[in-house]
Amino acid sequence: GDFPYWLAPVQLRLLPVVTEAEDFCAEVVAKAKARSIRAEVDVSGERLGKLIRNAEMQRVPVMAVVGKKEVESGKLALRTRYGGGPRGVS
């Protein structure tokens, strides 16, 4: 079954689609961990669809697709397993 967000082993997974986004992802993970959010970066190098599918199969409640646009704006496009669709967050 699904764990509620507060109990999930990984609450947020960042999915970088370009290698330039990996440093930004590391900064976001550090900020999330400072706020007691269990976060990680998927640097497996898979294509985006596979990254999203893997996170869904592992029941990660929130995913953030990170590309050049997100790095430049400093905002994340969040996807939830429950409601899908991207939502912008600073």
C-alpha cells in the first residue's frame, strides 16, 4: 500500500533531465533536508518517462522534474502521485 506523505521513506525525488541541473538538485535536497523533508536525486541517467515511472513504482509521493527552465527560474515543477500534473513551487 501507499504510505502517507509524512511516513514515506522518500518524500521528494528530484528528476534531473539535463546534467547541468544536478548541482541545483543537490542544493534543493540540502534545503529540503534542512526542513526535515526526506529527499533524494535520481541520477540514474534514464529517460524522463522511466524516471517518473520508477518513482511511481517506488511510491514516492512527490517528484520534481528539473531541467534548464527550472534551474534558471529557481522554481520546481512538482508532480504528485495522487494528483499528477506539474505545479510550480519556489
